[in-house]
Amino acid sequence: MLKAVADPARLRLLSLIQSAPEGEASVSDLTAPLGLSQPTVSHHLRILTEAGLLEREKRGVWAYYRLVPSAISAIADLLTPPRKRTTKKAR
């Protein structure tokens, strides 16, 4: 999972999808904000999906992506220093 989010474009994709009005976005929603081509955005989305960070739902000709909350929480736990993790869980 960490390898999947190591790329700045992929981190930005996660942020864009999370902040989307419905909590989901299609490739066409993401190409302009990233300034990347459709094939490049699709490639990054595939990597994030294979890593378990995104879910993909096909509707007609469009595919919509949304975050997998448990996977995002797992990454947050990995990036939180051990002292803060124990304090946070004790609450």
C-alpha cells in the first residue's frame, strides 16, 4: 500500500476523490485537476485499486472510484508515530 501512495500524483488522486461531492469520481473528473492525460490517470487509478485503496464501480461506459476507508485508516496508522497511536487508541 505504501508503495502505491509513494507517487505524488496518486496522493493527489486520493485527495481529489475524497473531496469530490459524492465521495467518488471518474477518470474524466480527475484529468484536468491533475494536468495528466487520461491514460496516465487510468494507470494510477488501477495501481491504487489493485493496492486496495480504491473501489471501482462500472456504470455504463464510465467507471467511478471511491476510497476504501479501512485501507486509508491502515495507512494513517502506519504513518502515525507509535506514541501518538497508543494515545489516540486510549481515548
